[in-house]
Amino acid sequence: MKCIYCGCEDSKVLDSRSTDESNSIRRRRECLNCGKRFTTYETVETVPILVVKKDGSRQPFNIEKIKCGMIKACEKRPVSMAQIDEMAEDIEKTIQNSLRQEVSSQEIGEMIMARLKKVDEIAYVRFASVYRQFKDVTNFIKLITEM
């Protein structure tokens, strides 16, 4: 790490601590050349993920959109906000671990439905009916009989 005072690249770490949210590490350093102390922060670099919509347009991945969709599906259902957060974070981790820079909105929708189905079948049916854009009752009945 380059010293901010003299530009020397040799320093020693005096203290390391996680930040409040444990998203980064704060390091207190001392320059081996001039002896002055400075602080650095180390964070994990994430690759921006784009969501490819049905029409071919692309937009940045946003976990809040996933949470909003799940909240609507789980309205008046015995699903806690903690469960919704956990499912959304699991989807985000799955996408990040795939190391792909683009993911289709269809894949995300399928991931959401798979998790909702395990937690609450009514919320799953609600989400599926909007996500799959049911035009009539026969598709809705078909989904329910498959369950």
C-alpha cells in the first residue's frame, strides 16, 4: 500500500478491524520510510450484473425489485420479512456465484418461484400468476393441479 505522505510502497499493518456492517476491513498502517500512520479500507470488488429483460433491454441487477415482488406475493400471508430478505439474498448470491455478468429476467423469476414454493404455496401461485401472465383460468388451474 502506497504511503499518502511520502509515496513509499512499504508499510506495516498495526491494526485490522471489520467495519460495522462487516462489508470492509479497516487497516491502520505505518509507513516504513517516513513513520507516519494512515488508514486504508479493504472491500470486496463485485462485478456489476445486468438483467436482460424479455424485450432485450438491459438494466442493473437490483435486489430491491426482487424483494418488492416477493412482498406483493406474500401480502397477508404468514411469511416474515426476514424470510423474504433471506430468499432475496440467496438469489443474489446464486447469481453472483455464477460469475456471469448477465442474467435473464426469466431465470430470476424461476428462482423466485422455486423459493416461494418452498415457503408458501399461496404466495407462489400469486407470483406465478403475474410472472407467467395468465390470460385465462385454465392456465391458473393447470398450475394448481401440478402442485
